[in-house]
Amino acid sequence: MSEEKEMQLSTQAMGALMMALQRSLMEQEDIVPVLEGLKFKLNDEGLVVLNPPTVMLKPDFEDA
């Protein structure tokens, strides 16, 4: 029988999840495919995301 090991999200992984949520809300898309595509690795700080999502922002202003 294998021993269960507790793991926590690193600060980086938490930020990556928040970026995925922000992207999902901004683009009005389902977050599930983004979450399914995340790759994790365990290090000393906890789980880290190897391929964090990116969010592209468009300028919200016009040049006068």
C-alpha cells in the first residue's frame, strides 16, 4: 500500500491558477481545458506550474 503525501500549491502555482481564471473570465471561455493542460512539478516550495497561462491585454485607451 502506498503512502499518501500531502502537497501544497506554491505561490507561483496559485498565481498561475488565478491567471487561468482571469483569462477565462476576460475571454468568456471555459476554464476546464486550460486547467487540464497545466503541467505540475513538485519542488521544495510545493507544486509549481511548468506552463502557466498567459493573458494578453489590449490597451483600453485611445491616443488623443
